[in-house]
Amino acid sequence: MALLVAACGGREGPDDRLAEIREAGVLKVAAFDSNPPFGFVDPETRRIAGLDVDYAQALADRLGVRLEVVPTNPANRIPLLTSGKVDLVLANFTITEERARQVDFSIPYFASGQQFIARKGVLTSPEQLNGLRIGVDKGTVNEINLRDKYPQATLIAYDDTPFAFTALRNGNVEAISQDGPKLIGVLAHAPNADEFEIPPFVISQDLIGVGVPKGQAALKAFVDQTLTELEASGEAQRIYDRSFGPQTRTPLARTYRIGQPAGAGASNLAPAA
Amino acid sequence: MFDGFLAPRYLAWLLEGFGVTLTLSALTSVVALGLGFILCMARLSPVRLVAAGAGLWLSAFRNTPLLVQLFFWYFGVSALLPENWTGWLNASHGDFAFGLGWPSFEFLAGFVGLTLYSAAFMAEEYRAGINGVPGGQILAGRALGLGSGVIWRRIILPQAARNALPPLAGQVMNVVKNSSLTMAIGLAELSYASRQVETETFRAFEAFGAATLLYILAVAAIEAASQVLIARDPLRRAARP
Amino acid sequence: MNFAVISDNLLYFMVGSWPNGPIGGAALTVLLSLASALASAVLGLALGIALSQSKGWPGMALRTVLGFLRAVPVLMLIFWIYFLLPVVFGLDVPGVGAVTVALALIGGAYLAHAVSAGIDSLPRGQSEAARALGLGRWDALRLVILPQALPRMAPSFVNQWVALIKDTSLAYVIGVSELSFVATQVSNRVMVYPAEIYLFVAAVYYILCMIVEVGIGRAAARYRIRPA
């Protein structure tokens, strides 16, 4: 046990994390492992890949260090960051005031709105939500939003979106709720996608940013600067196209660009087909 | 870290979760104690096929993780069931006794998984209890001309029950602890609630601390109850000077 | 049922991302089981001896701590070690370490009782005779008591190690890439074969547990022990 403790080492305290990362030679990032195309396990390489991982890789390259991806579900994102187990969170992390008390956020790099998947014809307007069983992910703003806006709805929280979708397919819930682009990713990989639809209404607008440990000003500045540079050089568009471009399984027009003020061209989602 | 404890709303969540834990554990224990006995009898059956089948069943449920079994009942079985079944299982069927309402699918799957898992372990404790009865007792019974049924009912089982009581109490305590795994299939029991509270309040210490305390209270209560039952044992009283 | 999903992903189930990443899957399950089995055996032996030798307040304190470890769900202990230890003590514990420590502590607590019971089950005459021959307390333990007591405790060790193999699946909850976690990733990606995947995973665990039970069972038979 003593050996284990010694091998773990300790963190000095709120020192300069950016410098620590450079010294350690590795950037630890939390990303999803079951949410294509943001973060998923590539069956060929058996490694985690996706839009968020591409951004993380760009950050690591700028720093000149190795990237280590830590798989997470929504509920574990903040604990991983606040306990120092990861340096950054790139996992469809919506910026909220509540969360900003625990962690810092970079400037947004993605925008989306909260939507639903249901069997065709089941859900046509938001008012119906109060009478439905809805699957949500534990630890997401979607859950908190629904509870606030539609308190009569029966919410079942799952560890991650695929669990919720399985429940939907099996009839355990009548609809599931997540960010629109994520839901498009789910349907793109689902075998019986034609039985489901994403109703075109949105119940909230969300901006997604990189999660940074609280108080790490240098690290946050570095992330902000890198994101801005990626947009300027066109790399951000390339990263976007790799996951949501016209050749992919989840084509989606890009309406939000890094550096845009919040609210402008907010939803990244064109009305669902 | 300790600046004020959790708001009443979050304490309520924890207590509700604790209620689900207790309900699930109580129902599971009752059914598993019964099912375990039946499985034990099957295991000891003179019919080779029945004994072998029971042996295989027990081996399968005792040597695979509860988490995997829960995933199987929740995701695997509901994928295999015909669609109208899952709709029926999920639809509300009006109130049960005490206004509890029809249990959710998560509860049903958790109950089935936890019961089958626990029953297998209880079956082994019954078996150990029965094997612990001295063989001479059975021979003496036969010598007195008693029939098999009487030997079982009056000689073996009462002593076996006495032997098995402490380990069975231990298994009931395991049921309470193992119920925490049902959070993985979405059942809103105590561990799930503590995670929910922690997610919203970011107060990990208070949330997990309160949950741990409640688990320990439940386990301690079962231990105390079993001690009372053991102390009340007439044989033990008779043996006291 | 279509089991092609198993053969398609067999490598990932068995070793995770290795060598493109850290070791995972069934291989990691085996490594976790070995590490915590060893740690819990050492801990259980040490604490069990302490338990049987101690009286008064230290004994009570030890009994209380062991009782706490046996009353708390494994899941809760994993949460404590993984999430709160870094906050309280500034120690950064990797997931694998947290699970190993948690399983070692709980396994050690159960084994401590088994070891203590095994030692106490020997006739008092043994330790008295050892002392009469002039052996010190520790020598008496080492040369006379333990060699007789350990074979009696063997079934408890086997049971505990089998429980450990199953409990490594709880590492799933903190995102350690062992077999249950990796299987769920695959199930999430393909979506339509949960029954096949979880049956396969159950079978792998079953085989691992059987290896321990039967393998050690045979070794115990050589000591001519009757299993409990």
C-alpha cells in the first residue's frame, strides 16, 4: 500500500497547471466514449475518437505534449476536473452559471439546442412533454432544464445517451432528450432509425466550451487563444467537417463559429429531416 | 467543505432513495429466502437431473458479477421480449397496496436480478446449515422408526435453520449493500440519489457521507435483529446455567 | 441471437486498446483481480493475526474498523477513495489504484475474520505446548499455529478471491476500462446486441471464477481438506 501511495504522488496545490502539463509531457482530457461523433470508440484503432478528441489533439499538439484521453460519462465530467484527474474536459460540456461556480470555461467552440428523439408521431409539440416518460443523462443540463420547465414529465436518468436510447427502443421511455447534434449522431448509427424522429422544436439554446480547472488563468488563456487560432486558420472548420461534413453519416450545416457572441446564430441544428 | 449541511430538498432525495433501497432489499430478501430454500432442496434432490440442473444454476448465478446480471435483465431481456410485453411492463397498472403504485421497469429488473443472485447464495447457506446437522441425528431418527418426512421436519430443518441463521442474516445484509448496484440500471435508490445530490450541489463529502451512514445504519439494524433472534433461541436459553 | 458482434470485437473485449493504449478488457480484469487478491491476502493475514492476539481497547477499535469495512457497500468505498481522497489529502489516485485499494480493504476485512477464526479454532493446547517448549509468541505463530490454521482457512480465501473477481466489475462505475466497461462501450456502439454481449461477458467471468475455484480446490485437496 505504501508503494502505491508513493507512486501516486501528490498535487502541490493551485499552481500553474499549464506549466505542469508541459513538464509532465502529457495533457489529460476527459471525453465521451459512447457519443458519436463527439467521442466514441473507433472499432478499427480501438481508441477514442471524435470531434472533441480532434480539438483535444490540436491543443496537445500546440503544447507539444502527448494526449491522453480519459473516457467519461456526463456525470463524471466535473468530478474528474475538480479532483485533478484530468486537465481539461472536452465532452459536449454546456456552459452554465451553476457549473461556472465549480469550474472555468473556455470561449465556446460549439452551439446546440436541447431536443428530443421519439417514435414517429409520438411527440409533436413541447406541451406534450408533461405527460411523457423521458429519458435523460445523469449530470447534464438537459435533465435540470426539463425538471424546471416541465415538472410533470416523468424523468428517468441514465448513465449515458446510449442507455437512454436503448430504453427508448425497448419501450422503457417514450422520448429521450439531449443536444440536437448528439441525437443526430445517435440516429445515424442506429439500425432502425427510420422508426424514430427528432421533432423540430428546441427547448433551450446551449453553448459548449472546454472545461478548465477553476483559477487556472494561464491554461484558460492558452485554450482560448488556441481555439481562436484554429478558427482563423480554418482548422476548426476542417475538424467540424470531419464529424459533421457532407461526406459523413451526420451531415449538419455549421452556423456557429468560435468567437461569435452568445445568442448569435445560436442553434447549430438545421430542422431535422 | 462543511459550510452548512445539505438543503432540505436534497436530504429529501437521499431519504427517498433510502426508502427505495429498503423496499427493494426487503422484497428481495423475503423472496430470495424462499427461493433459496427451494433451490437448496432441488440441489439435494435424489433425482440426479434435478440436482445437477440446480447445481448448474447455482454455479452460474454465484460466479458471475451482479452488475453483468443486472445489465442482462435490464437491457438484454427487454431487447428479447416482444414489444407489447415491454409496453405492458412499463405502463402504470394503478395502485398497489399502500398507494405504492406499480413498480417501474428499473425496479422490476433490479428486483429480478438481485433476487436471483441472492437466492443462489442463500441456497448455499441452507445447504451448509443442513450439512452441519450431525449425521447421528438422522440415524437415531431412523432407529426410532421415524419416517423421512418427520425426520426432515422435526430433526433436520429446525437444527439447520439454527445453523443457517447467522449466515443468512449476513446474506440479507449483502442484499442491502448489493442493492447499490441497481443505480447502474437507473433505479433511484440511495447511491443513485447520492450521485444526483452531488451532481447538483457539488457537495461530494456530505452527499456520500450521508448515504454511507444510512447504509451502515441499515446493516447494523439487521445485525442487531439477528442477534436478538439468536439470543431468543430456546435451545440457547436451555443451555444457559 | 447473433453472436457475430462478439467475434468482431473479441480483441477489444480481451485486451482493450492495447497496444494502442493502456491495457483493458478481460486482461485488465485479471490484473486487477491478482493485485487485489494479493493485497487483501496480506492485509487479511496481518489483521487476522492482530485480531486474534489483541484484547481490550485496541481489539475493540480494530473490530470496529473491520466491521465498518464489512458494512459499507463496495461502490461507496470506491467513490470515497477515488473522488474524495484527492480532495482531502491531496493524493491523486488513478482509477485502477482506487479499485485495488477498495477491494483490498474490504477483502482484507473479511479475510481477517476468517484468519482469526481459523487461528482460534485450533486447540489451545497447541499454543500452550509451543510456549512450554520455549518458543516466543511470534515463533509459536509462525512454526506451530499458522501452518495448521492456514489450510483450514483456505476455503475462505478461495471464496473471497472469487468475490474479488466479480467485484472488479464495479470499476465500471469510475470508468476503468475493464471487461464490463469495455463491453458496455461496444454495446453502446452497436446498440442491438445487448443480450449476446452480456451473456458472453458473464461467460468470461464464469470461466475466471471457475479457474480459481477448481484450481485452488485441487491444490487444497492435496492437503486433504474437506471443502466447507
